[in-house]
Amino acid sequence: MSWAFLILAGFLEVVWAVAMKESRGFTRATPTLIMLGAMIGSFGLLALAMRSLPLGTAYLIWTGIGAVGAFAAGVWLLGETLTIQRAVAALLIVAGMVTMKLS
């Protein structure tokens, strides 16, 4: 169950990152409220996952899902540029997450 909490927490991190961008510096109420709700959910689920997962593993996976997910959301939803270097960087983050999970 801890892994499910952790993965959901990572996806909520992506939600709050995108909502923060869409809030335009907290000037738009709906994205700001979505961001706050997703932050609370993400941190809460991370805390639940850390009950049984090691700190280093949980935090690395959580931030990795958030980083790669935010990158992908930026490219697909917000029209940000996809370059080979950015794609390789994202793949290296995923490789680090897989390596941590296997260790």
C-alpha cells in the first residue's frame, strides 16, 4: 500500500506544479485552490508512504515522479519545448528512480 500512496503522492505533485504555473503568481483563484489541495494531498500521502518506506527511497521517487511528470506536462499541456537534452535528462531521472527501487 505504501507504494500506491507514494505513486499517487507523486502524481499530485505534478498536479500542484501545473496548477501553480496556471495560477499566474497566485492571481487566479481556481488554480491556486487546486494547487493548495494537491499539495496537502501530496504531502499527506508521502507521509503515509514513509511509515514503511525508507526516507531516501520515498523522497527520491516522489521528487522524481514530480520532476519528470511536470516536465512531461509542460511539454504536452503547456507547449514547452522538447529537446533531446531535456528528454535525456528526464530519462536519467527515471533511471535513477528505477535503480533506487531495485536497491
